[in-house]
Amino acid sequence: MSKPLVSAQGECAIEGTTRQPAAPWALAGLALSMLLPSLDTSIANTSLPLLAKAFDAPFQQVQWVVLAYLLAITTLIVGAGRLGDLVGRRRLLLVGIFCFTFASMLCGVSGQLWVLIAARAEQGLGAAIMLALTIASVSEAVPRDRIGRAMGLLGTMSAIGTALGPSLGGVLAAAFGWPAIFLVNVPLGVLAFVLVSRHMPRERTADKPASAGFDPLGTVLLAVALAAYALAMTLGHGKFGALNLALLLAAVAGAALFAYAQTQVAAPLIRLSMLRDGDLSAGLAMSALVSAVMMTTLVVGPFYLSRALGLAPLWAGLVLSSGPCVTALSGVPAGRLVDRLGARRTTVLGLIGIAIGTSLLSLSTLWPLGVAGYIGPIVITTLGYALFQASNNTAMMTGVAQGQRGVVSGMLSLSRNLGLVTGASAMAGIFAWAVGSGDVAHAAPTAVAFGMRTTFGVAAALMVLAIRVSARRRLG
């Protein structure tokens, strides 16, 4: 009988992997490796009008500056994690940082739009490697009893990067021109490369899988399926048409072919038996559900604040920044709580916090509390999110065999990305349906308030589902 992926006590399934923790500078290198790809997820969004003007191109072409990056991450992140398990996570992480940094320089000096898009795709490749292997490398950088706070720090870096991206991109583009939004990565990338190369310990040969082998066919099939799904959820500007349906069917077919191919090779990209592990499948499912729910705040919040509460764009932006700020500030304290109480218990606490917060957001439209009625529940929701992220990441990565950490980390990041993509599409659709108008930006305040109440009601129901999944995992 094969050894289970996760032991009952959550211990690493491979013996003899205890090592001397690296210096704190190693964790600093990992933190930068999480910050940079998170920053570039959103840094170019506010500069799309400038890019359209600079390259004299329509928006349909310029939007690929954003899509190329996101698609590269989504389609390649699992393969990057698996390759890291085979060739060494430290070595491949350095390759990813170099690739990301070099591509950032290419983006900044691009003279043609197609060159910029190609460089962004290369940047996405580097980002996929960094995101997959940063979380997987935490156990080499810190002692076991500090993994929770390290995961909390990485969650903080992710939140800071995502929240800071639009504003930093706007400031840099206005002050120095659009190339600056990409060139700012170069010195930070060089610093991350130096920190990781000098301070991250090298892996031992015994830590790598005995049956080393890469699955190129499975990697391609998974990438095609994920690309089709991501495009189906993002193209069409909120309208699900024939093209979206065709892409969704292609994604289903690609997923079926991928699943079949995994049963035919000796060293598959993802062993399907892994998904029968209750801890792993539950962790991935909860990650996707939570990400979809958190996307609701970004989809619905701006319309509610501007239309229902009548806030000016500046004040609406400040209110919206409260959530990311809370996440950034609470990441490390949440990680310390995980180390103290245990990952499984704090996972449930985090989910309960999100459920309470989203329920209050749904009910806030019935109370005459204005902005305070929005900020209070958002704070509760984001505190729960920070606790969930730190605890779920810790539970999954400390219970995984050493030779599988890269691919599991990639699957974890993929579940988060797919949750965000699905949430953006599905929650926007629910909100538009509840508002009852195709032009939500000009809908009546009462209609927008009802849409907010309905959408966050659905979000709270999804969190109840996630709590049930977590309870089953603890019992299983």
C-alpha cells in the first residue's frame, strides 16, 4: 500500500527531512518573491488607457497586456510546482525570479504592443514559478513552530501587492510614463534573487521524488483546459455569449482528456489519487470558495458605495482600501494565532469570521448606518480571510510529503486563482440579475442596495458550505 500524502498528525510523510532553519533573510527573499507577482497582477490595470494611447491600439488589444500575464500564471502554476519538486525548488525559484525580472525589463523597453504582450506572458511564467514555489519553500526557511506566522507574512505580502498595484501603477505612470510600472520590478527582483541565492538552504537529493519524471502531455492538456476556462470567464465584458460557451465546453473537454492522460503515464503531473485525500481536496475546495467570496467585495463594493451611498470616487476608493489594509496588518498576527492554536481550529474560526462578515454586509443595506455599516462588516470579513489564509496554507503545506510540496503549492495557488476568476464572473452575474438592469452603473440606489443584499447573501451561503467542508475534513 502506498504511503498516504498526509499523515493523521499532519507530519511530513518523508522522514529525515529535518534541517537547520535558514537565516531570517531567507524569509525576506520569499516575502519579496510573493510581493512582486502579486503587485503585477493589478499594477497595469490603471495604465491601460495610457497604453492604448501610446501604441495607438483599441482596448480589445491592449487588455491582453493584463490577460497574457494572468493566463500565464493560471495555466503554468501547477506545472511549475511539479517541476520544482523534480529539479529542486530553490534552483527553480531562482530561475523564476530571473525570468520575472528580465521580462519586467523587456516590458519597460518594449516599442511595440505585441512585444509588450509577449514580455508580459514571460513575466507571467516567472510569476507562476515564484507563486508556486514560495509557499512550498517556507519549511526550509523557518522552524516548524513558526510556519504559521511565515504563512501570515506571505499573505500580507500578497495583500499589499494586490492592493498597492493600481495606485502605485497610476502614480508611476503619471510621474515617469508607463514603462516605469514594469521597470520598478527590476531592482526589487535583483534583491529577491540575491536574498534567495545567498540565504535559502540547498535541498538534499533525498528530498526529491524517487520516481522523478515530468509529464509534458498532462501539462499541456491542463494548460489548455485552464486557459479555455479563464477566457470563458473573462471575455465578453460580463455577457456570456456563444464564444464563452464554446470556450467553457473546450475547458470541460480538456479537463476530461487531462484526467484520462494522468491514468496512462508513469509519472503524472497530478496523481488523481491525491484528490481522494480528504485534507487536500477540502483545503483546495475551501480556498476556491473563499476566493470567490472575497472577490464579491471588489465586484459589488464600488457600485454600492457610489450608487447606494452616493460617495465620490475618492472617498469610495478610500473606503474600499480598508479591506486590503486590514488584511495586510493582520497577516502576521493571524499567523501567530495559527502557531498557538493549531491550523485546523483556526481555519474554522477564519471561515466563521468571513460568514459573519458577509452576512452583516448583506443585512447592512437594511440599517441606516451609511459608510460605518459597510466598513465594520468588511473589517470582520477581512480579519477572517487573513486567519483562513494563514491557517489553510499552513495545514496543507505541513501535511504534505517533501517531494510533493511544489505541486500541492501550485494546486493551492491555482484553486485561489480559479476562485477569483469564477467569483468575478458569477458574482457579477448575480449582482446584475438582482439589480435588474443591464446598466448597473446608472441603476437606482434602491436596486443597487437590493443587489448588494442578494449577492452577499449568496456569499454567506457559500461560507456555510465551506464550514461544512472544513468540519468534514476534521472528522475525516
